[in-house]
Amino acid sequence: TGGLLTYVGFTKSEKVVAGVVGILGAVYLLVGVIGIVSGGLLGILSHEYSLLDNIIHLTLGIAGLVVYFMSNSVKRSDKNSIKL
């Protein structure tokens, strides 16, 4: 994911970057929640995630979604502001 974010960050527009960050945030959050409910990701993995893995996934997921929603709210407030 680091390589993808680096590529998108340097080559794409802010809107695309925000979208990718939001999607990755949602995926990380989903992996964290599923990891807590079913340690082996519903049988997909041969091993289970540790508590630290789940905390990292949840933290990255929440951070990604916060960045996504904050970037959208800043864009909306810029459009609604009155320019003097």
C-alpha cells in the first residue's frame, strides 16, 4: 500500500489521492474488524493475526477514513466560502 500511495500522491490529483486513501482506509478497517472477529480472516490465512496486527489495521483504517472525510469537508467549505 505504501508504493500505491506514493505513486498516487506524486502523479494524481488531490481528489484521486483522497479517494485512494479512503478506499485503503476502509479496507484496513474491514481487515481489522474481521481479524478481531475471526483471527484467521475467515479461513483465508493459515495463521491468525495477533492483537497488535488488529490494532494496527484498525488504526490505519480509522486514520485513512478521517483523512478522506476531512479532505472532503475542506473542499466543501472552500466552495461555500465567500471570496472578497
